[in-house]
Amino acid sequence: MKHPRKLIFICCGSDCKKAGCKKLSKDLAENLNQAPYKGKFKFIKTKCLDMCKSAPVTIIQDHFFKKASPERMLKFIDED
């Protein structure tokens, strides 16, 4: 049985764009499309999540990341 992929939501509202959501998306995709992560995650770009002062905002399953960085998110993924 194939394991379901974890969802990663990346806010791409205007403040998150200014705060680097495109670079965040690119950096995460580069890391998570390699072993041992390959195929385990699905990226979904969203419109504003209404947390603009905390941009960029990202959600993995039910965990919110304010002022998200690839390093923090990868650390969380590795610990999960």
C-alpha cells in the first residue's frame, strides 16, 4: 500500500511574496525532491492565509510556520 503524501501549504499572498515565498518554495522543492523525501510531500501554493505580519507562512499537515525558512521546516520534517 502506498503511503499518503504529506501536504505542505505555502502562502503566496502579497506579503508572503515580498518575504520570499517563491525562494522558500524553490528551496524546499529542491531538498524534498531528493532521497529520502522524494514522493512523500505535495506542495500547494495558497492565496493569503491572513497571517501577513508573520510572512512567509507555511503549513505542514497541522503545524504552522511563521517567518518560515527551509532550514526550520526541514528540521521539523526530520524530527516528525
